[in-house]
Amino acid sequence: MNTSQTGSTKRPGIAPLHSSLNQKPQHSYEQYLSRARDEERAGNRIEAENYYQHAEHYFRTIK
């Protein structure tokens, strides 16, 4: 995939979590955390870290 044309590095079968702007931060946090754990179990450490960082952002917004 050429990321310069698409503007992102989308993975097949994984929809972006930010597609619904009305989502509550708690829900986004839980979704990103779940995806991070899934990626970690699959052995994708870098992708897992990406999702953990997104989860942390939402965690800070719900404090």
C-alpha cells in the first residue's frame, strides 16, 4: 500500500475507531485497549504500542 496516496497505514479488516465522533471517551479507551491487547497476543508489538498510546490519550480525557 502506498501511504503517501492514502494518508494512513490502514490494515485490512480493521476499521478506524474515530469513525464515530459521538463516541464517548470511555468507549474509545476500551476499544483501543482491546485492540492493543489483541495485537500484543498476535505478536505485533509495534501496532500494540500504537493502540496503547491511543488508549492512554482517551484515559486522560476521562479523568
